[in-house]
Amino acid sequence: MRKILIVGAGKSASYLIKYLLDKSTEEDLHLIVGDINIRNAKKLIGDHENANAISLDVFDKVSRQAAIQSADIVVSMLPARFHLEVAIDCVTYRKNLVTASYVSEGMQNLHNAVKEKGLIFMNEIGVDPGIDHMSAMQVIDEIRAKGGKMILFESFTGGLVAPESDDNLWNYKFTWNPRNVVVAGQGSAAKFLQENSYKYIPYNRLFRRTEFLEIEGFGRFEAYANRDSLKYQSVYGLNDVRTLYRGTMRRVGFSRAWNMFVQLGLTDDSYTIDDSENMTYRDFVNAFLPYSHTDSVELKFRHALKIDQDDIVWDKLEELDIFSATKMVGLKKATPAQILQKILMDSWTLAENDKDMIVMYHKFGYELNGKRYQIDSNMVVTGEDQTYTAMAKTVGLPLAMATLAILNEKITTPGVQIPIAKDVYEPILKELQDYGIVFTEKDVPYLGYNPLNV
């Protein structure tokens, strides 16, 4: 049997494993699922005869290399920073590799060695990055095929709570790594292209510069800019495009309220707080406010951030219980961001019966025969339960399909790559439709501007 090693059995691995197990008999597959906690692996494979679970610590070189040597292809579901050790072993032992993560500098540096050995290292084949690349390139290639010239591309993705599970004022719950939500946008100014002008949004203004989007049947959303929207300009062949913008979607009102945390400094991850383990939530908030022997923490908070008495933002803050004098931080030498994450997890962790939702929205503007046109394309996927989430579905299924396509030699171009070639994205997008991952496209009047420019 052809052996597939899956390194990591976290939340996003459920659909990946299910898809491959469902195909295992007809495709002659055997899955080896390795995780540092073997119980995670056992839970996802059950008692399936074509799979076995192993305890695998990626930092244990001997066991890691033994597992990789025994496989025909490797799928790394580890956090992005841990891929490189696996990738280097895959080069050494001539194994193809598939990941959902962005191509790091270290991974890209392996390109020549990977290509020389005729290997395929397929990266960014999850949802974002992944489905966003494939769905965008499909429309862009279709526009070019009919003689159109791309002049605008905007792309937005959000991991959100499904409407039936949306029961808080923020209209948000954690559906992915909470830390990534808390520190989103930090490190550099957001950069994008608007009508041939480079635009920048520093972190302290990021959540006050939003664009509004409407998806039929799901209502209104807002989007804030990703750090570098120009990263894929040359990759997508959009060097002549006039507007290029990528953003993250939330429900309307989230960004304005989140900005209160940013302005106060609660999202900072660059230093630790003394005696944080003995702080209450109220102590933590008060640490960022001026001293007063008469004013309460709440009053100081309102004054510092100019929040009116009847402002819905205040209700959102109170809902999180951040002014509690009894709830303890309990984290030693924690950064503000780590403490904020703990507070938010009290309120934003998905309940047992909650469902998540992935939303994606593309805008394509192009010129054809002297006229300008626009296509809007969107995708909405809702999860089934806490194991088979929308996030796991949209990350895991493209990974699984690419893995099988490489094994079956339907993807043959060697090197470190992402799924932007037609022979890669076309069959995967077509098969994803069978699993309810479908894009709805419509022609709309060309606007040619972004409200962020106002």
C-alpha cells in the first residue's frame, strides 16, 4: 500500500484524514498519523484498518526521520515554524511534501534542491492561503483567455461563527488560533495598491480603516487590510493592475470595538507584565490607565478612549467581563496580548454545539474592448460540529486532494510551489464543489475605487 505520513493531528486535520481514509481502499492508501499526543491521532482515525497512529515529536530527530523514510508522501499539519525540519528530511529522503502554510524563506531556499531531485513541495494549499489562490487564478485566467486585462483585484477571507451560533455582541468567536487573532496586523504597516498609488495603514489605524461587503443571504461584513497585499502581485501576474487589496473579514462593528484594545495597548506582545499571575482582569485593565483616587476603572476607561455612555462598544466590553475584580489572570510573566487572549477565550471559545463559518469574497475588475467590467465572487461554508468544522473542511480537503493528485502523478511539476497552475487548481476546485465548497459569481457595475481611499 502507498503510505501517507500526516504529521500533526490538530483541529484542521479531521477532514484531511477522513477524505483520505474514505479513498484508502480504492486508492490503495495507508495513513500513518503522527502527533505528540497520540490520543489526538487515534481519535481521528478511529479503528480504520487502513490507518495507524504513532506518537511523533517533531523535535525527536530519530523518530521523525524514521517516520518520513517509511512514507511515500508527507503532509505536514504542524505550525508553520516547524515545517522546515520536516522539509529538510523530505529532501534528504526524496519524499514529496504538502503543507497549508505560507512559503517561508527557509522553505523557498530549498527550491533548487527539491527541483533537482524531482520532488514536489506543494504549499499554501489550504483555505487562505489555498482556496483563495485557486479560485482567484481560475477567474483571472478566464478573463485573460477572452482578451481581458486585469485592472483590479481585491480578496477577503474570514473565519467566523455561523449565524445560528452567533450569540454575542461582537458577532465573533475563535474558530482558529486565538493568538493569531489577538496579534493580527502587528509588525508592519498594511500595504496595498489603489488606483496606481501605494497606500499604507499603520497598526494604530488599521481597525479604523475598513471596507464594507455584502453577501446575499448572509448580510453585511467589514474587512480590514492584511499586512502586505502586494505579496502575490507578481505571482498572480498582476504587475499592471491598478488596485490590489487583500483583507480579513469580520461582522460590522467588530473592528471599531477591537480598536479600543489596540489604542489602550492590550494587544502588545513585546514585553511582559510583572506579577501578572496575581492580577485580576480589572487590575490588568487598570494597569494601562492613569491613576485616580476618585475615578473608577470604568470611568477612566471611558475617558481615555472617549466612549459615550450609550455607545454599543461599551456593552461589548462589559460583555467580556474585563472589569471583573474576581477573575484572575493566572499567567506568570505574561505579555498584554497573552492576557487579553485568556480573557477573550472565556467568552469567545466555541461551545459544544456551536458551528463555525468560512467566508471568502473576491472582486475582479478588467478592461475588454475599451470597456470596464467587474465580477464579484463569494464562497460561504458552514461547519458540521466541533470536529468537522468549516475551517477543517476548507483547509483539509484541498490538502488531501493535492496529496492524492501528487501520488497519482497528476501534479508533476517539481519544486517548491503554490497552487496557481491550471492543472493544479482546476481539478481541485471542481472536486471541492462535491463537498459544498462552491463560489457564486456575478457581474456587477465596475466601481474602480475602494472606500478605504475616502
